[in-house]
Amino acid sequence: MWNRLRSWLRATLQRPCVEREMDAELHFHIDAYTEDLVRTGLSREEATRRARIEFGGIEQTKEQCRDASGLNVVESFIQDSRFGLRMLAKNPGFTTVAVLTLTLGIGICTTVFTAFDALLLRPRAVKDPDDLAFVFRTTPEEPHGRFSYPDYIYYRDHNKSFSDLALFAFGMVVTSSELPATGNGAAPRVAGAIGFQLPQLLQGSAQPIGCFFVSGNYFPMLGTLPVQGRLLQPEDDQPSSVPVVLMSGNFWQRAFHSDPKIVGSVLHLDGVAFTVVGVTPVDYMGTAPDVPSLWAPVSASVHLGSLSSRELQSRHVIVGGPQGRLKPGVSFSDAQAELAVLAAQIRASNPEDKAKEGVAVVPGRNDFAMLEPMEWALITAAMAAVVLLLLIACANVASLMLARSAARRKEIALRLALGAGRWRLLRQLLTESILLAVLAGAIALPLSSWMLHLLVVQIASALPSFWGTIALKVSPDIRIFAFTLLVSCVAGVAFGLAPALQASKADVNSALKEEGSAFGLRMSRSRLRGFLIASQMAACLILLINSALLLRGSQRALEINLGYETRRIAYLEMYNPANLHYPQEKMLQMNRSLVQGIASIPGVESVAQASHGPIGGGRWIEIAPASSAPPTSGNGPSEPTGAGYSYVSANYFETMGISVLQGRVFTRAEAEAQEPVAIISEATAKRFWPGQDAIGKRLRIGSENQGMSFPGEKEPFVAGSEVIGIAGDVHSMDLSKVDESYVYLPLSQTRQWTSTLLVRTEVDPTLLLPMIGEEVRRVDPSLPVLGTPLNVMISTDPNFVISRVGGALASVVGVLGLLLACMGVYGLVSYSVAQRTREIGIRMALGARSIQVLRLVMIEGFRPILAGMVIGVVASAGIARLIATTLFGLNPMDAVSFSGVSLLLGAIALLATYLPARRAMRIEPMMALRHD
Amino acid sequence: MANDKQLELLQGTLDLLILKAVSLGPFHGYGILLRIQQISKDRLEIQQGSLYPALYRLEDRGLIASEWGESENNRKAKFYRLTASGKRKLQTETENWNRMADVIAGVLRTTPEEV
């Protein structure tokens, strides 16, 4: 190996020296042989002649020697590259288009691959990530459920498969009085442009800190080293232990400027004193998807009061997900089998559980095994789209190359005629394509790292800061660089080979005589390309029409009549108020102060209280006419059904602009006395008492035995509630349709406090939010409050998110596809013009006018486009109908979307046809006919 | 030098012959040619020009090494010698050749009765 490298280096670097030596060596041989011949008695002239003849061609031998010592490979590579670069520089238009096309394909491919890898494939940065396993509770509805604390303890103490089984609970949020209140920075640009916003905290109100709760054995299991102090250990996670907390390196740097004396200091979280025991490395995520500010033992959630010790011991309160490390030699299926037995034991000792609950043990190496089928479908679709984009890019560049090789037929034929080998010629053409690909790869790499950076920055800034810090490593690493290069080179060979093969097959004779452009020849070659272009156009049209439908639909969703006012309502929600540990009386007092304080702000019309807001705060409860028997089978009108519900203050209806159609609203006395009265939506009345007057009828709300619920939630139960009013229908539980049932219950302002306030304003509520924030701070500086105009809450609705994000993605891919399709059209028409130069010349010589020629060329180019567009429109109509059944606000027959997008696309494609076709018009008949 | 009884060289055997010749001591190209003819008693026909590409190829593979020196009649000439890996190569190739020759000879000796 070393030898070869040395001889190769010598051959490359000391070229003249090597040549001289070769010459000297061969001449020495001939001279020596001549001397020997002279010695046998021949004359000197005769000897020289004989020696030269017997030696053979000196130049030929030298060439063979150069080949043998690897001299020529280098030589011809340098030659090819230099020639290739010259050819590319000579056609700057072609080069730019081809390189840009490939850059797009490669850049997007790399971006998506990197994101996929960073999110799902990269092993977690912990000790031996391959042994980690995540345990989920499976029910028919939920494959990745979490466990209650007692169930976790049972698995932890009875299993033999894991060396450690820890518990991880997602960020509950705590507030600290020691930290300055920080507002959110500039609004995220991309998310803002898409129109997707998450409710942000009111500026001025207290800011929460993200905290993950883990069992004491979590850090010993993962095996990390702290940068300061120590990590959490099992002794910290006892109900009796002193409250301690571990700080993330990111939070330490951000909020404490890397204070070296942080360990041992006290941090007040929700008013409880916690001792900081250590600091993790920066960007340390453990098994979490992002970096929290703090890590605390599970027992700390009892100290903080976010869980009572009774709730922690309840089998009905979901706490977190177990994550374990398998013992050496234990496989995932062994662990699965063992845990299934334990699950059966738990079921046996708790007969009231649903029988179908099971467990699933999945690899915890990365998040790959935790994907839901829906996410799988999305990822597969995204990857397929991206690969398709790359393929289209390659096909288009191949098409461009083919068009160009038509123009280069003569050059190639000339080189073949002069004796160039076919392989040598292929190598030349391949070198050119690889050069293109490498150029494109060189641009695509920084492009994709920029796109990734943008993506992460945008996602990070769209998330409220207390969700955690995104620590995705998206700077291009060596693997991704290799991937880009590989993709570029494979693409280079892929798109270079076909035209190269075709070009090198060129029949020397006919090409030189320019007979290749005979009339019949063009059809068979362009048919495949025509088909390609038609399908590209169809795909683009489908994407773009549907993205237009989605975007217009989501725009309409913002304006849709939900049954209540959305644009002049500010939605306020206290963030985890239970964390403040205020007594009931203080909470009620705070509620009253907030309502009064905010109502006195100029521009505020009224302030209503509700236990659940109309958007995003929905809770289901069972309701049924009080007279009917408990649930039986059958589908009668008395069948119990789920309904949305909310305890509301009497001014709720007026504030929200919901009309009371019949009856009346609650009186103050009824509310304070918690009388069993209710106001129901019109649809509820029609459902239970069709054709009758519902006023005065009785309703059973809720059920005696409650199912699993979230901490701090308590469902109402009223055996017989009198209907006193009927309110207008609302879209609340599912914004795409009127709620089948909705029930309003009276809110007692002296007994129930609510975390939700709805503020009716005279102007755009965004303008009043800062003043509301100040008011919140004045009432209680440690109270974090989310505040946003109600119509922004629409943008958190999954339907809206899907419409917006789907529409945005489809339009990006569609526009890129359009760009590529246009390049394809351009290539096709250029090719056809180049091939038919002679034919066009004849036509013009026979009297065809240039406009006729233009029409001829353009019709041929436009035919596949038209076919593609027809297919695209028909397919779009079908797909749009499908989407419309699941998303709201979408009109599948929207004429503006269909005609607008089709016209735009047609015009762009027409331009792409016209530009090269123009060249046909400029053909000089005489030049074309003479054309050698 | 032409001789009616000369055999044409089998494909690929020139490399082996060069390695063998060089194993007897360092030679320049012409010397290698003479040595092969001498030990083969002029029974092999070697194209003089084909010798050099073979030498360059073997040197490229590191089986032989070259350096400039003085020839018998005091002219500068390029001398080739066997390298360590060339020595190993010669050994294995010689064994291969002998085995192959045995097998082929055996096959050719086969009479109809033995099949």
C-alpha cells in the first residue's frame, strides 16, 4: 500500500523526472543490445536497426509503462476534471440550473436525514444506551401509557430482568421567587408566519421553571458525572428526606452565571426550600427529549404539593414511565415475558381494573421504538417525499445532460473518430457529472446545516421557555458530510450514466453527417421524458392545490363562527396554581381581586370566570336524563353520552356572546347555594327531549364511580339537575363541529375558584395583555399566568395545526417540485430543439414562419404538461374530498384554489417551454441546412 | 535471436520469470532479459518491449525495487532487486505454478480407460 502511494506520489509530483528516467532506461536497453549485436559481427548501422525493430515501438512501450505505474490514471483524471470544469464554465446557464437542482435535492435530503437521525436514531448520551428499556402500560386505546406510583414500585421490587428500574415523570413546573421575571423574546418568525402559536406567559407575571421528576435510582442507572456537587441518589427519594434538587448545566449558566458556589445553596421553589446538590453537564438530557432547568426526586413532588402523599400512593393517579437497565444476558423479550407475568399478578389482585391492560418493554436506546403509528406514517411520508424530490432532481439533471449531449454529439463523435476509447469517453462524461454533483454537494452541506439551525432555533423559540431547552446537535458531523457526498456521487453517477452511455454509443458516421436528427428518431426518446414531466406536473398540482385548500381552510377556521366571540376575548389561565399552596380562602380572594382589577382596566368590558375555557380546556363528563335507568344497551335518546362541561359565572354568556335562547341564567343565590340547576346547549336539549320543552326537565350529570383522573381534578356529580335555560350551540370539544352536548353549571364565587378567566375587550385583546400582566403582578407577584387572545387558542387545535403545517409543508414541497418540473420542461424542449435544428431549418427554408415554428415546438413541449395538469386537477379533487371529511373549514371544491393554482402553474410551465423554444425561432435556415 | 524452437510465453508468466531472475541478484532491464534467456536456454520468446511495462507494474506493486547504478561498461543503468514481499510472492507463485503444472500434466496423461 505504502509502496503504491509512494510511486503514485512520485508519478504525480515528479513527472518530468520520471519521464526522463524512463527514457534513459529504454535507451540504455537498446544501446546495450546494439553493442551485443555489434560484438556478434554486425555493422553498427545494421545492429542499431535490428535492436530498434526487435524492441518495438518506444513510445508505445512508454505509454504502457505509464499505465502500469498508475501514471495515466492521475493524468487522465486531472485532464478530465480540467476539461470538465472548462465545459461547465462554457455553459454557465446549464451549470447553474443543474447545480441548483441537485443542491435542492441533496440539501433537503441531508436536512431531513440529519433531523431524523438527531431525533430518533442517535443513541442517548448515557452509559451503555443499548441496555436501556422503557416500560409502557398498554391498553387497546393507548400503546404507550404510563403507570401509577404503586404499580411502578411493584414492578421495580418484583422483577428479575432489570439491574435497575427507575421512574421518569415529565415536567411539572415550579416557580421560584429568587429569579427575576423574564419575558419571552421576539416572537418566533417561522411559527408566526405559519400562524401557529402556543399561548405564552403574560409578561410581568411570575415565570415557571421546568423540572423533571425522577426516582432516586435514575442517575446511578444512567451513570453520568456531575460538573459540580453530586447527582440525585436513592436516599434523596424518601418521603422523609430533605428536599433537594439537581440543576442542569444550561440553567446554571443561564440563571446563575455558572456560580461555582451554587452547590449547597437554597432555592425556594413554590415557597419550599430546596438545597441544590449538584449541576449536570450542559445539554445533558438523560432519557428526556430536552434539557430541563431542574431535576428533582419523585418525592419532591409531594414536598411541592403537586401530588399529595395520598395521590402518590393511589393506583388511580398516573405518575410516570418506568425506565430500566437490563441485566447482562437478559433480552427485551425475556423482560417482556417476565413483566407480563407481573402485570397479570397486578390484575389478579385488583379485579376492578380493566382486564385488557398489559405492559410493553421497548428498547430505550433512542426514541425510535416509541413512535406511534401516526408518527410513523408521517415520517415515512416525509422521507418518501424527500427521496422522491432527490430522484426528480436527478432525473431532471439527466434530462438536461441528455439535452446537452444532443448538442455535443458531434464533439463526441469526433473524439470517437480520433480513436478515443469508449471507456475513456464514458469516464470523461462521468467525471463531468460527478463534478456537478460535488459542486452541488459543496453548496448543499452549508445550506442544510443552515436549514437545520433555522429549524431548531425556530422550534426552540416557539416553545415556552419552561418546557425545557432543545439540545439537538444539528451541526453537520462527519457522518452527515459523508452522507451528503455519497448522495451527490451516487446522484452524479446515476444521472451521468444514462446520457453518457447513450452519447458514447453515437454512431460515428451518422453523427458526423448529422443524420441523427432524422424526423422519426425523436419520438421514442422523448416519450419517457414526456411521461416523467406529466407525472411531475400532476404531483406538483396535487400538492399545490391541496396546500392552497388547506391554507385557505385554516384561514377560514380562524373566522368560523364557533358560537361565541373569539377575537375580542382574552383568555387567561393560571399556570399550576396548586403549586402556590395557598389556602382555599386566599385563592378565592385572589380570584376576586383579579376579576375586579382586570375589569377596572380601561378597554375591558367584562370579566367572566369558568372552570374550563371553551377552547383547549375541554373535559368530558357523562350525562343522561335523570329519569332514565342506568346505562343499558341500545341506542335510545336516554342513552348516557359524553358532554363538555364548565362551571361558569353568571356573566359568562354575555361576556362570550353566547345567546340564551330559552329560560334564564343562574341567579347569584342559586350559584352560592350550589342549587342543582344547569343550562344546556340547544343540541343537548334536542338530543334528550326532541320536540319537547326541555326547561324544567332533570339531568343526571357525572357518575358516582370515577375513573382515573389527573392529579387535582375532581369531576362533578349531580344526580338530578334542573334545566333552567337553553344556550346557543358552541364548537368547543371539537372545533370542526357543534358539540353534541354541552352543560353549564353554576359557579359559586365564594366556594370555587377558577384558574381560567375570560376577558371581553373593546379593542384587540393583544393591546391590553401587558396591562393585564401588570395587574396580575400587582395581585400576586408569584402567580404565573398564560394570556392570549382566544382566537390564538384556535391555533392550538390539532385540526388547525394539521391544516396549517400540512398546508405549509405541501406548498414548500410543491414549489420545489414545480421548480424541478420546470427545469424538466426546459430540458425537454431544449433537447427537442437541438435535435430538430435541421428539420426546423428545412421547414423554414420551405417557407414556415418563425411563429409557426414556435408553435410547433411549444405544442410538443406543452402536451405532457397539459396531460399532467388534467390528471393533477382530477386527483386533487378526489384527495381534497378525503381531507375535507377530517378537517374543518375546508371547502373541497374551492374554485379559487383550483383555478388559481392551475393557471399559475400553467403560466410558469408555459414560460419554461417558451424560453428554449425561442431558440428554435432564431434558427437561420441556411446555417441549419449547412450544419456541416 | 529468433529461433524456430522458441515457445510463446504463457499469459501472466512473464512476471514470475522476472521475479525469479531478479531473485538471483540485482539486474538492469536488459540484464534481466539476458538472464531469462540464458536460464531458459533461449527456448522462450520474449518481446523486448513488453519487459518494461511488466517491470513498472511489479515495482508499482512493491514486489521489486529499483535504483540507479553503474553498468558493466560504466554506463548509468537502473537496477532492480527483489523486495521482501516480492520474495514471498515468488515463493507462493512458484508453488502455485508447480501444483498447476502437476494437475495439468496429470489431466493430459489421462487415458480413456482411467475415466
